[in-house]
Amino acid sequence: MRILLVDDEQELVSTLAERLSMRGIDADWACSGEEALEKAGRQNYDLAVLDVKMPRISGLEVKAEMEMIQPELRYIFMTGHGSANDFYSGSSDAKTVGYLIKPVNIDILIGKIKEALSG
């Protein structure tokens, strides 16, 4: 299993990647939508964890571009803004398997990752 974490907060994504790695999950990270798309063009991923609000390219826009690069990729979104209900009212896509509010609890993230990749 290989996942890509994307958030404009470098400390957050690097720490999450390190904590996932300690639990046996291969995780790469990117601090922008552009960097995420570049990585997705070079490496296959099973799942992407995307921040909803990022400068220049939002997480939803990154997802739309990634779907053209890796059509089978699954997604979890995270944000420090709004609520899960706000997000789900605007996104009813079967490839979007979870939504997390920041700060992200690592155990909840791991549960969502396992849920996403088992179905």
C-alpha cells in the first residue's frame, strides 16, 4: 500500500508521513497541488489524502487532475475549515472515501486508510 499526503502545511504532512511509516504504511508527501500531480505522474498510489483548501489549486481540483493520471486512485479529504456535512453536501463521489477535520488523529486516519483500501 502506498499513499500520497498533500497539504500546504509541510510540518503536518511530513509528520503524518513519518507516523504512517512507523506503522508500516508507505507514504509520500507534497506541499502543493502541483507537486502532488508531478509525483502522481511518476509513482502509482493506492490512495491520496488531500487538503481541501490549498493555495493555487484546491484539493478538489487536484483530485480532478489526478483522476486523469491514475483513474483507480481513492481519496480522503482533510480540512481545518467547515464540517464533514459541508463537504459531503458538495461531493458524492464513490472514490472519495473519507473526510477528516484537522488536527488529524493518526488512529482515525489509519482506520480511514484501511477502510478505503479494503473496499
